[in-house]
Amino acid sequence: MSESWVTLATNDNYAQGALVLVHSLRTAGTTRKIHCLISNQVSTPVRKQLEEHFDDVSIVDVFNSNDSDNLGLIGRPDLGITFTKLHCWRLTQYTKCVFLDADTLVIRNADELFTRPDFSAAADIGWPDSFNSGVFVYVPNNETYRQLVDFALTHGSYDGGDQGLLNDFFSNWRDLPSEHRLPFIYNMTAGAFYTYAAAYKRYGENTKIVHFIGSVKPWHGSPAVHTGEHFQQWQKIYHAHVTHTSRTNQHSTAFPSHHHERQSHSADQPKMERKPSIVQEIGNFVMHVVQSVTMLPSYEHDAHSNEQRENNEPQHQHYDAPKQEDHHHHEHHEHHEHHDHHHEPEQQHNWPARPHEEFKDIVGSTDCFGSQDPEADKEVEEITNNVQCPSFVPIERHEESRPVRTLSLKLMNFYSTKF
Ligand SMILES: O=c1ccn([C@@H]2O[C@H](COP(=O)(O)OP(=O)(O)O[C@H]3O[C@H](CO)[C@@H](O)[C@H](O)[C@H]3O)[C@@H](O)[C@H]2O)c(=O)[nH]1
Ligand SMILES: [Mn+2]
């Protein structure tokens, strides 16, 4: 029986996060393996560094939803690439895994997560009936992988990233027995916009895994949008274990999108000592509530799903979590399938797209939140003055009928990976 933590870094920037994460797991004394999925965009020196610290590193192909409409809604044009996460289901050499985003930090041993059933995750703070996909417990299974990919191809993702996709796929998560719902201490959002200070005071010290969600990451060097103490912890590990080697990759293909390019002035060299401005904090709060809009059911218009979604309840029940006793069966089964995947033909697919025109102006600019740039701060100020908190938006606004438009999007190439 072999169990492993799994993370993903498609480029050198996220690899900085993965390196801090692996050190944090070792410091916390994990007894489980630690595996990193990377793409070939990761530069050779950084890959070597990853190989030195992870038990295993495997190269996967990048999947991209290219769903600019929905990614625009969450202000994260860069996140289509998170579909690449689906590869983690193919690590069938392990009987159970815990996936951790590269922007998480383990601050104390959390090995007990491996006793949780497939599939377990913690609630998302933007919409707690859905889970955050930055930390989840799962059993690798090629059949599940295949179903996920099929599901992605037919339904797309309501937020353009893996979180929307996985929530629709594991649509019964909220109603599963309680052991499937991870406590918040395993995926503690380290955002200044998280304002339940009294709860943090009461429970915060039990935190085991911190998640730096949002467009500003700890490797961008700004504590503006993250809780200071955890940012400091991240920085400490970064400087102790990562910085000295990461300087070698300053010219790497670190930024996958124009969004990140905008922040590149602060990305390579961590800069720390700056207090978050109130505008930044408000900006992040607004960003988060705007992200919540993506969950509103009436936005789920698309050519494929209109007829399936006559009410607002989740419609997809495609996944039955395998019982833990079934591992051997699955392992055997998967081993066989693994071979099949190696020579899948190259294909192009069209993901379904959905119209969200009226929100583009509002959220198209949200990726500047938390930036250190005065121009961006001004932009945030304007947005905060103009945007209405979705909770107060009259419901009619969400129910307006819009023409269904299906964009022909050029999508990822889906071919075998080299595990
Ligand atoms: O260019 C990229 C972008 C992402 N990742 C990986 O994908 C993860 C998710 O991206 P991240 O920037 O951490 O997203 P979040 O800000 O955490 O946003 C939310 O939305 C994402 C898209 O749905 C989910 O993947 C996250 O788990 C969820 O917390 C990262 O941690 C990395 O492991 C890369 O390797 N390269
Ligand atoms: Mn994340």
C-alpha cells in the first residue's frame, strides 16, 4: 500500500510554490510519499531541483479549458490550465492520494487525511455548498480519469477551471457522509478578505494546511492579500530552501498568461515589507464575491446543457466513489488501462462556452486586485465603487434570458502522457 501527496506545477513560478510545499511537508514529518506533476514548460534546473526534493516527478501534458468567458468571470484568465490537474487521477501506483495545490503550505502534520474516504474536500469560502479544489483526498483510478475527461469535454466548467468542473462532477459532495467534508483547518484560505476574525482567533491555531488562493501568490512577494503569519512562514521556507537555486531561472517561461505578465515586476524577487492597503483588502473581498457569481445557477446556459438543467439543482451524478476495499480491483484494472492511454491519438475538442457578457466589464479587471501597482489600486477603487455585491443584486438580473452562444474554442490536445 502506497500513499502519496500530489501537487502540480506547470511552470517555474508554480514550481516555487511546489518546492516550498515539499519542504513544508518534510518539516511536518509526513510518512507518505510526495509526488509532483510538471509540464515540459518547467525549465531544466527547476525540474532538477524538484526531482531532488520530491519522491517522484512526472511530466504531463498541459490541458487547457481555454474558456475565456468563464475564466473572465472569476478574473483569472490564467486558470484554464488547471484542467491539467485531472492527470492526478492517473497516478495509479498509489492506493490513495491527497492533492495539494502548489500554493498551499503544510504547517503541521496532516497525514490523517489519508484515512479519509475518496472523495473528500473542504468547503469553498465563496460558496460553501461547493468544495475548494486546492486540497482533496482521492483514489487514483484511470476509469475516473476517463470519466472526468469525458465530462470536461461535454460539459466544460462553470468557472473555466478545475474547481467548477470537479464540483459538477462530484455534484453530490455536499450530501455525502460527513467524513467526506474536510475541516477548514485542512484548507484554510489565507486571504485578508476572509474576515471572520473571531473564528480565526478561536480555531486558527489548529490550522494544518494554508491555501493562498487568488491571483496574488506568495512567490509574488506581497503579503497584501494573505494572512501575515502564514505568508511569513512561506517566505521563511522559500528563503531557506528555494531562493538560492531559483535565481538561476529568472528567464524561464515563468508566466503563462498576460495576467501574470502584468505582475512580473514583482514576481521573481520576493518583496515583503508592505502593509496591505485598505483598497487592496476591499478589492480582494469584492473579487471573492464576484467569483461567487459564477455559482449562480442561471448562468449555466449552454447549448449542451440547457435541456438538462430545468431546475437549479446539480444535475450530474456521474461518479460513485469506489469503496476503499475495492483498491485491488481498481489497481489491477488500471494497470491494464494505463497502457491504452499511452498512444491515444491527438485530438482537438470544443468545450462548451457560455455567455456572460454583462459581467465582463465588471470582472474583467479583477485580476489586478492585490497588485502593488498604484494604477491597479485606482482601478480597484473604481471597481469597488461601481460593482454591486452579488448578494444584493436583484435576482431578476440573473434570470434575464440571454441568447445561447456556442463559441468554437480551440482546445487542448489530448494525447498520452509520459508517466
Ligand atoms: O499556470 C498554472 C496555474 C495553476 N497551476 C496549478 O493549479 C493549481 C490551481 O491554481 P491556483 O492559482 O492555485 O488557483 P486558486 O487561486 O487556488 O483558485 C481556485 O480556482 C482554481 C481553478 O478552478 C482551482 O484550481 C483552485 O484549487 C481554487 O482554489 C496551482 O496551485 C498549481 O498547482 C499550475 O501549475 N500552473
Ligand atoms: Mn490554489
